[in-house]
Amino acid sequence: MAWTLAKVTVLLDQTLKTGSFSDHSNNGLQVENSGRVRRICCGVDASLAFFEAAARRKADLVICHHGMSWGDSLKRITELNYRRIQLLVRHDMALYVSHLPLDAHPRLGNNALICRRLGLRNLKPFWCYHGSYIGFSGELPRSMPYPAFKQQVARCINPSLQGMEFGRPVVRTVAVVSGGASGEVAEAGRLGMDVFLSGEPGLSAYSMAQEYGIHALFAGHYATERFGVRALGDWLAKKTGIPSEFIDLAVPF
């Protein structure tokens, strides 16, 4: 089969169930190209730095977790919007975006992959947002001291961690929502989780973690959301035969 942009888009939409999520991101194909897909580059953010790196690799499809079109953010094609779209058009690169659908996917999603890396078992959906579950909760194979679990997170995700540490000295249950979901520490607290793991801390989370008596760990917004786009690109390459590469810009936030 010759894989055109239209066919790849349909495959992605169906696999990720793109249309079933209520999301501020306008998920799916955000910028079209001439229709050819011979090389794919995947990255976390639809930034000029990522687009330039993909253009150097001669990609004609880029796939991002954080796209360009949020609500009516493309109401005016000026300034950065213009520069980004100009670069895509000049290099005939299409842009496909998957935000919450890629967080939530049970095999290719950020949260499922983080749980897998940490060895969590008995996974259950966690945090329902506008009718769709986005994260997962699970159990470690055995209870362990919290400092040992924190070291495991540092090894598996990001050595640079921020912690709000108000929980028990020994932990087993963990809830995971990647990215900027610090407020969901309250849901983890209500469910009696030992640890809540996300990407980006928020001030309000501190009091909630303290009041619920839970550990809240934050491993970086970017770092917790590298897994899904990398896995999606690898899966797409196997499915279609189109070469795919993950470009890691190592953003430290």
C-alpha cells in the first residue's frame, strides 16, 4: 500500500480515537502538505526548533503532543504562528497533533508507558476529564520505602524531580497523569493513593498534598510526555514501513 497523508491521518485518528475526546487542543491533522509521506519525525512540542530539526531530516510529516492550534489560537496567522506555518509550508511538512488522546491511550499513551516503566500492576483508569479517563493508577509489585521509589522515578523518567512529600514512609499505590496535572493530586488523595506522579508542579497542589497526606512527585512536563510520541512513531513505522524518528530537544521543564 502507498501511504498518503490522508491514509496515515485516518489510521492515526482511528487508533487514537481522536474524535472521542473533549480537548482544548484541536487534535488531528492541523497543517496539510502536498499529500506525500516518506519520512516522519515525532516530538513533544510544535516549536520552531522542532520543525527546523525535522526539516533538516527531510521529514514531510511531523507528529507532536502539543500542537499549534488550541481553541481559536490560529484566529490570526501572525508573529510566531506565521513563522511556524511558513516553515512547514516551505518544507512541505504536514503537522499531526495528539494531546489528550495520546495521554490516555492504553498502549501508546504517556501515562500507560510511565506505569509500565515503573513496573506498576493492576492498572485502573484514573481522573475522568469531560467523560474520558486520561491517567492510570496501579500498584508496585511490593511495598517499598518512598526514597527508593523516588530513586526509581529518577532513573526511569528524569533525574530532576520536585517533591511534595507528606505521605507514608513506605508506598505501594501510585496514580499517574503526565504533564501539567498537578491539581489531580486531590483525586489521588481522595482515593487513598500513596503517591501522585505528574510533570509540572502547581502551588495549589502543595496544600492539597499536605492535607491529604500524600507524596506528590513532579518529573517535568516535557520529560513525562516524551514517551507517547516516541512510541507512536515506532508503532507507525512498523505499521506502514515509513521511517520515523523521535527528536528529543531535552527541554528541562
